[in-house]
Amino acid sequence: MTTSPLAASRTTAVAARATELSKIYGQGETQVVALDRVSVDFHQAEFTAIMGPSGSGKSTLMHCVAGLDTFSSGSVRIGDTELGSLKDKQLTRLRRDKIGFIFQAFNLLPTLTALENITLPMDIAGRKPDRQWLDTVIEMVGLSGRLGHRPAQLSGGQQQRVAVARALASRPDIIFGDEPTGNLDSRSGAEVLGFLRNSVRELGQTVVMVTHDPVAAAYADRVVFLADGRIVDEMNAPTADSVLDRMKRFDTKGRTS
């Protein structure tokens, strides 16, 4: 069987890497180990979901790898760049130029149109968008007829589509989503997840998403499971049923049976 170039890139090219990553809060008796020597790769042109019980460290892992939070020890790389070596201004520039973010809250500016919200990060950076790429992104998320509307004139699903387009518009190396469909109904959530999956398959984007929803995780190429701040399992080509079955093996303390 011939391996496609995209499949080959998933096995060789790494968009982000955490190595022996630890995050510790507090000291002594109040110490909490949120991440315990986690090592994981996120490959280019791959959609990865991060799952685990409440308090497992999944959001902490994403925030540390995305440069939104500091870590106690270990290392994080985005491409060839080691985050721990960057000063604040350099880290801000890397987040702006190399990383896209999609959060549960849409985080749109109410006074700007959909198009202005999409291009805002590039406007702040003083960069002009690649018009052909921007048109491709807007068409993919189905916003061509809504670009002049402000957030209050859009449904929740449409607002999250704007947020997805904003994350994709600057063509970042990697996109991180923190429960990006948490505020949406099932139909709108499925649309947004479909757009993210298509951005990976059709545009070669890299997406890492934290979710608690097995249905959402089934849109990913791979699921990474955390418990007690450690990676305890991985699953390729997940289905909603296989993810749910795996999650049932966590007891109430978040440990595997």
C-alpha cells in the first residue's frame, strides 16, 4: 500500500512537543501536581483530542503547550522553538504568529463585523491577510453571507464559526481549542467540529482540542487520555462508542481500572 504524503507527514513532522512536562501548584502539604512528567507529540496535519476526568490535567497540558501558562519543569517546543527560552515579548509574538486559539467563549468584539473580527489579530500585528487563503477559510466555514454582521446579529454557532475562521485566517502552525463546542447545541457543535476536521484534511492544519465529549473526540484522528496528570492511553481512529468505553474505565478518582 502506498503511503500518502499527508499520512507520511503525520508520522514524521511534529508541530508541538512536550517532554517530561510537569506543572506543580503550591508547596508542602498544599502541593498539587497538575502535570506529572508528561511527554507527548502533536503531529502536523493531524487532529488530536485530549480527554480525561475532571482534574486530570487536560486543560493544563493544553495551556502549557500553547504558551498560555508556565510550567514547573520539562520542555515545550512549537516547531523548532523552545518555549522555556523565550522572554515575554518573544512568547507573545510566537502566540500571535504561530498559534491559533478557539475557546468555549467566542471572544468576539461586539462592535466589529464578522470579517473585522476574523482579521483582527493580523490587523493588530500590522499584517495583511493572504486574500486567497482568507477566502478559502471563509467559504469553508460558510460565512460568505454574514461577513458584514456583528456578533449580536449572529447565532451562537455562527459566532463560533467566526472564531474558527479567526484562528485559521493567519495560517498558524497549530490551533488549540479548549472545549470549543461547549456553549453550542449539538447541531452547531457538529458543524464547528466538521470545519475543524476539514481544515486538517483539506488545508493541512494542525488542531489540538481539549474536550469532555466522546462525540466531539470522534472527529479527531487521535485521542490522548490523561488521568492524575499523566498520559495513560492513546487511541487512533476513535469512535464515540470506543472513547466512551475507555472513559468508563476511569473510576471517580480519575485512575484507570
